[in-house]
Amino acid sequence: MDDLLNLVFGTFGSRSHLVVRLGLGVVFFAHGAQKVFGWFGGPGLRQTIDGFRRMRIPPPATVAAALIECLGGLALLVGFLVRPAALGLIVVMLVAIAKVHARHGFFLNWSLAPDRGHGFEFNLALIAMALSIFIGGAGLWSLDRLIVPWGD
């Protein structure tokens, strides 16, 4: 049981993880809240489902992705269950690259050309940050560290 607790909640005593964790948490929570609640100028769940359906992504997968972004971002912000959250966010971004962004190349569509979507550079950066958190844990200032103190 201790091995399972360490696997899920264990973390290194680094303060630098806080910066990455909070930055990534804000980005994912904001994007998830746009999809789920329509906050921050987002479409809300019904329109998100309709938009993803046009990209041939089924509604259950859309709801799962939106909830993973929203709840995963919140988990990162409070530092609780960050490894499972980071893993879920990595999977969502890999699917987003495969289903949407890869065909548009690497770079974002800075010119906002109407016939071209965004490439996968932003998704790749998010994956790298989430992978860092998945490997290293939540860091020194987190709820996960209260559950399994570093070095125990």
C-alpha cells in the first residue's frame, strides 16, 4: 500500500515544480472551464460537443476531455493527485495532436488564416510541462506532499 501511495502522491522537495504546476494548472483550468461552463468567453458544454462532433470526436470523449482539462487543471492548482491529473492531461493533448493539430504542422496559425488551424507546438509544450510534473510530482508546496512527505 505504501508503494501505491508513493506512486500517486510521492513528490520531490522542489519549489520549482510550483511554478510549472501553477502555470499549467491555470492554462488547463481556464480552457476546461471554457468548454464545460462557458466561462472566460468559452462556448460551454453543448457548443463544445457540437464543435467536436464536427471534428468526428464523439460526445463522451468530448465530455471526458473537457472534464479532464477542467478538473486536471484544478488538481494541479491545489497540488492534489497531480500525477494522475498530469497523465490525463498528457493523453488529452496527445489525442488533440493526433485528431486536430498534426495536420496543420508544427507552428500556431499566427496569421489567423481562415483556412488553416493551429499546429501542435502549444500542445507539445503543455505535454512537456505535464510530463515534468508526472515524473517529479507536485513539489514541495502541495497537498500531495502532506499525504506522503518527501523521503518517506
